[in-house]
Amino acid sequence: MKNKLLISALVLTILVSCTSDKSNSDTDIVVPPVIPPVINITSLKQASIPFGVACSPSPLKTDALYRETIINHTSSLTAENCFKPARISLGRKQYFWDDCDYMVNFAIQNNLRLHGHTLNWYSASGVPTWVSNFVGTKEEWILIMKEYIQDVVGRYKGKIKSWDVVNEPFETTGVLRNSIWKQNIGDEYIDLAFQFAHEADPEAILFINEFGTEYSIPKRTALLNLSNRLVASNIPINGIGLQFHTSISRSEIDIRTTIHTMASTKLKIHISELDVEINPSNVKPFVITDALLLSQKRIYSYVTKVMLEIPKNQQFGITTWGISDAVSWKKNDPDFPLLFDLAYKPKPAYYGMIDSFNQK
Ligand code: G3I
């Protein structure tokens, strides 16, 4: 009975206090509770800008450490080599799809975004042997370019969300490279490549991709002018890929200027092939020191910080050119330019990126 009385008194007290709160709230402005955003990420997989790496089918199939590190730490992939035209195109209308199909299925199975690299490229990997021997009129060159782009983009329509349409179109001087496509079609090969890719998959996000814009002002200006011209001409371009194969001796200010200059186009920005050399002079034998790893960390965290400064809808992604130092294209220099070491352990640079995402 005594307990019952106590409970009744308690209930009455709560009711009275609720009523009095309500009468106050009639005159007050109701402020919704502020829920702080979750910014303390612990893996780059959780980053607010998609984090990706370049990778290849063979080690994905055979190397569990390589595969699991990629699955656990990334949200986006770029195929390092297998989507290059010289790998896919064995002859006119003759294609090798196995590696590309594997990459697409791997990405889908692991819920990873896949970026296609690349549809048109001046270099040997970009020009199939039969194309380098092709003889034809301008119209015939346009037709073979169209066939290739539309067969590849069409095959993966809806599965590959974004493409590097034209890769590395400029010389360091800012002059348009005299690629086989420019020689046979003229400067408008770039406009046509974007139009053909867009026709094959109107939803695909289409990029122009370039290296060296952080150290070559003429190239940076040329890329800016070309991008603005394409946008003004209603050519279906959606983004700019800044490769950033860089090193600890490059200027941070140049990196910042490049990202912000390119973002002025309002196009999406993809840091598309990031790696940071710690042995840019290729010294042999080479000793890795803590100081070098900290310098590398500073660049990775800085690139991330600057990417977070541009508008959210332009932050397409940050992709490193490989998952670990064990598979970097620079490993024989020797160099150690990536976020994971030879044993796939995260390096200080990895935590530098995490800190930038956590705004520390
Ligand atoms: O797979 C073959 C192997 O079977 C053969 O034994 C070996 C002998 O040389 O070659 C292997 O292929 C090499 C391939 O890398 C895989 O390691 C090619 O010769 C070599 O040319 C190829 O280099 C690639 C290069 O692009 C040219 O396509 C690099 O891996 C790749 O990292 C690099 O990536 C480029 C981007 O596409 C564009 N931006 C610059 C970036 C770095 O150069």
C-alpha cells in the first residue's frame, strides 16, 4: 500500500512537470535537436568522398591479402590496365572481354564503384596494333573510334558508372598531343569521343583525365580551357581527372591551385591516380625513414583536405594508383608511393587521409 502511494505520487509529479513544460513550449520556438554528423571514420571505406584504388584481375584472383585489403578499405575501383584499348581490341570488332568482365563482376559482388580507364589514349597501351596500321579517310577513322567506344561502353552500360573518355590529351607545353586520333580526325576527336560515349550510355559520368597539371601551368591552362570549351559547346563531359602522380618534393600550393582552378569549371573532380614518391631521384640503395613517411603523409592528407574544400557535388573521388607498395608501377625505381606498405600494413599516409576526413 505504501509502495502504491509512492508510485502514485511519482506519476503525479511527472504529469505535472510535463504539463508545465507544455505550457512553456506554447510560447517558445521549438528547436530540433542537433545531431552531430558522424565524422570519426576509422577506414577509408567510410570516407565521405569515395576512396578507390587501381587494381588488376590477376592478383584479385590469386592474392588473398591484396583482395581483402581492397575489399576492406575501398569503395571504388579503377582497372589499372585491362580496360585499355590495346588490351581489349584484338582487331576490328574483335574483343577480349574476360578480364573486363571479371572486374565488373568483382565490383558488383563487392558493392564497389568501378571507373573505366580509358576509352581513348595516345600511348601504345591505348592504340591497338591494328589501329596503328589502319589506313582510311577521316570518316573511316571516326567510324572505327565510334565502333570501339560504343561497343565497350554499351557492353557495360549501367554497370560501369564512369569513364575516362580521353586520357592525357596534352603535351607538357599545353599543346594538344599529335596522337593518331588527332592526326586522322583533327582536334574534334575529343568532342566526338565524348558524344559517342554519351550515346552508348547517357547515364555514364564522363571524364577527361590528365597528368602533370600540378607542375605544368601551360598544361593546366590548356586543360581548363578545353574543359570550359566542351561545357560551353554542350559536349557531354561531366568531370576532370587529375592524376597526381606526385612526390614529396612537389609544392602543396600547386596542388591546391590545380584542384580549385579545375573546380571553377563546376565539373566533378576525380583525383584519379594519386601516388606520392618518397624517392623521386631514384636513389639506390634506398632507405625509408620516418621523416620521409611523414612528408608523404603530409601530401596525402593535404590533397584530401583540399578535396573537402570544393563543393560536395564535385567531389567525385580520390583514387590511388595501386593498393600497396608491393604492386606500385614505381616499385622498381625503387619507390614506396602508396598508402599500404609491402606487407599491406597501413602507412602514416593512410592515417593522414583518415585525419583529414575527421577534420583533425
Ligand atoms: O602483363 C605483362 C606481363 O605479362 C609481361 O610479362 C610484362 C613484361 O614487360 O609486361 C606486363 O604488362 C605490363 C603492364 O604494365 C602490367 O605490369 C606492360 O608491359 C606495361 O606497359 C604496363 O604498364 C602500365 C602503363 O600504364 C602502360 O599501360 C602500368 O602498369 C600502369 O600503371 C600505367 O598506368 C598509367 C595510366 O594508365 C595512365 N596514367 C599514367 C599511369 C602510369 O604510367
